[in-house]
Amino acid sequence: MSALLAAEGLARAYPVQGGLFSPRRMIRAVRDVSLTLARGEALALVGESGCGKSTVGRLLLRLEEADAGRILFDGQDLRAVGTATLRALRRRMQPVFQDPYASLDPRRRIRDVLEAPIRLHRLREGAAVGARAAELMAQVGLAPDGLDKLPHQFSGGQRQRIAIARALAVEPDLIICDEPVSALDVSVQAQVVNLLAALRRDAGVALLFISHDLAVVRHLADRVVVMYAGRIVEEGATEQVFTAPRHPYTAGLIAAAPRTDRGRRVHAPMVGEPPDPLSEPSGCAFAPRCTLATARCNAEAPLLRDVAAVQRSACHHAENVPMPDVPGSAADTPLARRLAIYRRARAAGAIEQEVPHA
Ligand SMILES: Nc1ncnc2c1ncn2[C@@H]1O[C@H](COP(=O)(O)OP(=O)(O)O)[C@@H](O)[C@H]1O
Ligand code: SF4
Ligand SMILES: [Mg+2]
């Protein structure tokens, strides 16, 4: 079966103005990014701030044009199809962004927010439109009387549920979420993460989940793609990547994730800074921060290659990457604890409706 989404060789650079006498230079935000997503799959895109995650999301949604590369959605080339086909394909891939405040028009009632796309795409007619809007509210755990309210009458978590309901209104095959819970309180984060997990499980919606929060990623994603300085440096099945990372950068991210050791919050922050996005390193971009770097690393840029059954790494010394040696447990942060409660309850069959009414 063909992939739902396949991106090949995506690149995007942004011009930045130099000083009066210096030439215009380019920030190479995304370089040669290829990824695939199967129907109903949850794929996470992780990496430090500035590594190019959001740019990849915008390129895939065609909110912004790639300088190079192809994007196939359900086998059709998004960058080559005509306007009508593009509009039809776009309905099937919906974004959910970090800031639910900015993504909702403060003057529009929720009923209009949800009903307008249903009418626009002729998914229901007459009274069925209103019934569908009420159904969407229930699906995201909100009471139906919320339909007649304005965005400011909801909390941040509720607004993010509304943004998810709006994405669902057009019955998408894929939701691209860019840091969808980063702006929310921890207690609400777990609810929204579980809502997304439930949609994927029950409605079969595929997720591209952009996040820097590894606890959430581990809970939600089937596969993980790790980006560094605009490129993919590792990708693989989630548990494989978390338990046996094959890129020193991934190992560093895992070590840097918040964790608890005998009641104390500890973490091992990564040393060094990402490279200047204006420069093109000759060898491996991670070399200045890497304890495994050798002369070869500075001379030759590593290519992404298979290192295990469902795992690829762009590291010359992938086979020698040690497991991060950090005390404590990443499963012991407030959010990870809440997510674990959901996981255990679901395994025991105790959760029927994933999201309590809020
Ligand atoms: N519109 C833009 N103009 C100039 N530079 C940009 C623009 N958008 C992103 N960048 C730069 O591209 C790089 C990648 O940014 P982004 O995709 O937002 O990273 P992430 O989402 O991983 O934090 C950063 O260096 C950022 O400053
Ligand atoms: S290629 Fe070399 S410098 Fe780059 S991550 Fe691997 S070991 Fe480190
Ligand atoms: Mg971002």
C-alpha cells in the first residue's frame, strides 16, 4: 500500500539581510528532508528549537513553498496538482498549532467555526450540519452548549480542543500538530495528548506530531524522526530509538529530558549550541558537540543509512553510540505520570470515554 504522505528531498532557505556592505545570506532551515507516513500512523518530529521542525510542517501543508523536493499525498504530487485538486487534498490534511489563542477568531462563535468548513466542503446539509457540530464537540470532550460561546469564554486547553474539533470537521486523513500542548498547563496537556491518541485509534486519523517533549512523543508516536540543523539525523520505531538510540544527538536529547531521581528533578543538559544556520559545515554538523567525533566526522558528512530493522542514522559511528547514562526515571515527571495513569487505565479497560467533559 502506498504511503499516505511521502516527502522527498525537501529544502527551504530563508534570505537574511546582511549589513550595509555584506551580501544577503541564506538560513538553510531545512535541507534534504525525506519522510513517509502510513495511513493511521503517528509520526513524531523532534529536535531542539530552531532545527527546522515547524518549517517542515509548513512545507508539508504547503503554507509555504519548498525550494526543492516533492510531496506526495495519497500518491498525488501536492506541488504539481491544479488548484481544485489541491483544495480537495488540503481538506484531508489539517493543521493544529501551538497557540490556540491565535488560531481562533475572537469574534466568531464556535458554532460558526465548526459549521463553516462542513458547509464549504459540502460534507453535510441542512439540520445535519448542526448535528455534526454537536457531535464534534462531544468527540473532543466539550459540552454542546459551548457551540454558542466565543473563544474567550473557554480555557486554553478547551480552546485547543476546539482547534482539534475544527480540524476534524472536514474529516481529514492526517492532522499535522505543531507543539499542540506546549502552551498548556501540565494537567491539561495530558488530556489533549490523550484526545489525539484516541482520535488516531478510534477515527484512524494519522498524526504528524511536532514536539520537543520526549515524554509525550514516547506516549503517542509509532515512529520518531530526529532533526538537527535542518536535517534528519535519526529515525526509527519509537521504542527502538528511545531504548537504543543510534545517533549521539538522540542520546543527548534523551539524557536532557526532565526526569526524577529519588524525588529530585534532574537532567543532563546537552553541552554546546547548534551550528550557525547561516554556515554549511563540511563534515557532520554535530561534530563540535560530539564526544565520539573523529577526523572522518569533520571531513565527511554522514548520510542517513539503515542501522537496524526499522532504524536509520546519519552517524559514521552509529554502532558505537552508548546509551545515555543518567540517573532517575523519565517516567516520573508530572506529565509522564499522568500519561502512565491513562495508559494503565486503558490497558485495564477502565477508560471508555477518553476525554472527560471539560
Ligand atoms: N520566516 C522565516 N524567516 C527567516 N528565518 C526563519 C523563518 N522561519 C524559520 N526561520 C529559521 O529557520 C530555522 C528553523 O526554524 P523552525 O522551523 O521554526 O525550527 P523549529 O520549529 O524546530 O524550532 C531557524 O533558524 C529559524 O530562525
Ligand atoms: S558522525 Fe561523528 S560527529 Fe557526527 S554524530 Fe556521528 S560520531 Fe558524532
Ligand atoms: Mg517550531
